Amino acid sequence: PNPFGGSAVPETEIRYTLGGPASVSARVHDIRGRLVRDFGSLAGAAGENTITWDGRGHGGARLPSGKYIVILEALGREEKANIVLIH
């Protein structure tokens, strides 16, 4: 898990590396599997990339403390990572 929070505006960087330019799909789900934030299709460059998440859901509301799952899809692969949001 990658804990973040504890400040007025919690945020974390979701880092990923690509072998070449690609379209990247990034989503955050709660522990029950519900989609809480969809970053849509992003243009990823070759090398290291980052997405900043401020702990907010679709409508901009702050999400409660807890464990979340980040799912990244690019080049036919899917990667998952756990993140813990702490207020």
C-alpha cells in the first residue's frame, strides 16, 4: 500500500513506466470494486509518467479514508496497485 493524506489537500502521484508512447487508461476503485474516479484515456510518453490524484471522486467530493485500488491499462496490459487514503 501507498499511504497518503494527512494534509489539507491530500494527494499522491501514481507513477508508471512505458516502453513507448501509448494511450493509458487510469481508474481508481474502492475496496468493494466500485469505480470512484476515472482519469479517462491519457497520452503516456515513453519512460516514466505520473498521474496526480487528490483523493477526490467523480464529482469532486473528498473520498473517505480507506484502501483504494488503482488500475492502469496500456499496451494490452493491466496493472493494479493498492493505495491507502488517510484523513
